[in-house]
Amino acid sequence: MIRKNRLALMPTVLALCALPQFARADAIDGEWCSEKGRRINIAGSSYALSGGAKAEGAYTRHSFAFAMPAGEPDAGKPVDMVLQGEARIRVRIGESEPEVWRRCPPGIS
């Protein structure tokens, strides 16, 4: 009887062990790449763009917003990013159509 109860609890125990891993993955922080070759690294409220600009933005765990800095394409335009899943964000720059960016593959920074 005790052995049977232990086996019944196994899926619950395994799911609870995995929670911290999913919690870390469910955040907008990290390296993001566009299909057009643009990149951004988000670390809390700080960001760095592929053109070299570094600054602060409005950060939440699932979204990020900032104004494109001088010297970058689309300078001065607002940028809004919303997490769409573990590996996708929706990015809108100014009034353009939203784009889907993906987490950069390992080795790209």
C-alpha cells in the first residue's frame, strides 16, 4: 500500500522539482535576435543593442519598452517588446507592424 502511494506521488514530485527551471525561462531577460539581423540583450532594466548602444528601459518580467537611442536605425522611435513564450517576443518599433524575434542561438552575442 505504501509503495503504491509513493508511485502515485511521483508525477507531482517531478513537476515540483522542475518549477524553478520554468520560472527562470519565463522572463524577457536574455539575448534576442530578429530575422533582419538586429539583436538586443535585456538584463533587468538594462539593455544593449547590436549597434553598441546601452541604456535603461521600462522592464517587467514579460515586457520591455524604451526609445531607440541616437545612432541606431529608427532613432527616437518607441520600442515595445512583449514575451510570447519561452523563445519568442513580439517587437513593435514605432508604428511599424510587429515582428517576432527569437532567442539567439548559443554562441551569438
